[in-house]
Amino acid sequence: MTQHPRITKAVIPAAGLGTRFLPATKATPKEMLPVVDKPAIQYVVEEAVSAGLDDVLMITGRNKRPLEDHFDRNYELESALQKKGDAGRLAKVQESSDLATMHYVRQGDPRGLGHAVLCAAPHVGHEPFAVLLGDDLIDPRDPLLARMVEVQEQRGGSVIALMEVSPEQIHLYGCAAVDPTEDGDVVKVHDLVEKPAATDAPSNYAIIGRYVLDPHIFDILRKTEPGRGGEIQLTDALQQLAADEKVGGPVHGVVFKGRRYDTGDRGDYLRAIVRLACEREDLGPDFRTWLRSYVAEEM
Ligand code: G1P
């Protein structure tokens, strides 16, 4: 039996400038870059919906209009496809507008991830909610968010997604010091540091971009001083929840061992496209044949 309110809201911060992908992101939001034939952001919204969260709030900024257009109807395109009798493509166009109830709020000043999450406070209210970062793509065959929601419903507080990484990589992530629990994939978080040097890292557990948060996080974020990089860090606010269980704690972690792609990094973005294309029923067979011969020629 769950004693907590059911989680229905997902928050997706999408105000970043996407500088790693310039010039592609000069006039196009990085979230709209295609992974095979779907914008990266659609995978993230689909993930939220398949975990039962169909109220989606995107935190956007200037130049992010295409995101709103993508999740809206496009009557001109739809009627052109209808006239042609192209039901397959029509369904693809309608898929993204039928997915979820979408809301948008703009983050005027880009003051960090913690500040972006704080922009969701009026919409979220006093319920636990999920945060999904667009740069992390979780393979739909390895559901993570649904498990996090389940753990939050059982244990209360907040739940973050963790993944073991090599010591050379930990400086790219928030890092959690943890204790085991009786559930093999769940750990108790007792300390958090944003992007530590390998020598200062309390563990090799990296935060990957999925969170289920207790709404007390908003009170803490309002008081959180800028941290690493001069930005208001979500990790710093979570550290406070982990340290003081009386105000919205505890914090648990779900240790993820499935497939994750970082579409915010150019190399990983290319790898994600190749892997997902190889596995697609429609494109995969031809693409794999070409890829095999390409690799053989190059070696
Ligand atoms: C953010 C968080 C970091 C987390 C990472 C996951 O960093 O601040 O704690 O590990 O996302 O992708 P960013 O990659 O936005 O700099």
C-alpha cells in the first residue's frame, strides 16, 4: 500500500545553450537534434509517460520555440499527409502531440540546474515529482524511472539514479557516498558532491539525470547559494536533504545497470545513433550490412 501521493508530474530542464553542438545549435535547440529520426527530447518525454507521468513541464528559455511546436499539433502537415493517404507518416506526426499534457515555463536567467528545477515550484506544488535531464537517454528496454517511482512510494523522501563509473570519469558527474540497503539495487545516500576531482570523490557512484524529488527541495533551493561553476546546483540541495532527514529526507539511490546514452557529448551522441539505428527493425538490417563493410574497409 502506498501512503504517499501518486507521482504524476515530470519536469524536464531544457534551457541550456547547447554550446557543445555549435553551429548546429545556433538556431535549433539541442534537444531537437535527431537521434535516428526522432528528436532527443521526444525519447525523454516518452520515458516519463511510460513511467506513468503524463503531466510534463519543460523549463525552456529563449530560442526554444521549436520544442513547443514539436509537442503541438501541426494541422497543415497533418492535412497534407491525410490528402496523400500517408497514414504511417501521419501517425508519426501525431504521436508527439498526443503523448502527454505539456506545460512550459521559461527560465529567464540561466543560473544552473537547481534554479531551473526551482522554476517548476508553482506548477508542482506539494507533491513529489520527477526530473529528467535531456542529455541522458535511457534505453526504453531498461526501465529506470518506473523503478525509482516505486522506491519513492515505498520509502518516501527523494530517489536519485546512480551508475558506477570509472574514477577518471567521476569529475563529470555529481557523486554520492552510499550505504547498501536490503534491496540489491537500492542504496541509502548520505553524502553528495557535485563534480569532484577523482582524488576527492567519496565513491564511484555517479548521478545520472533522473531524480524523483520530495517537494521540500524547493524550500532548500530557495536558500541554496551558487556552488560549482557559480551555479545553483541541484546536487547541493540534495546534499542537504540527505544530511537532515527531518526536512524531506531521506535520499535513496537506484543503481542503474542498463543502457544509457549521453546525447550531450558529440562522441556519445554518434554512438547512440549507431546503436539505436542498428537495432531498429526498419533500418537495422541494411544499416548493419553497410556498417560491417565500412568497418572492414577502414580497418
Ligand atoms: C548535471 C548534474 C550532475 C549530474 C549530471 C548527469 O550536470 O549537475 O550532478 O551528474 O547532470 O548528467 P551537467 O551534465 O548538466 O553538467
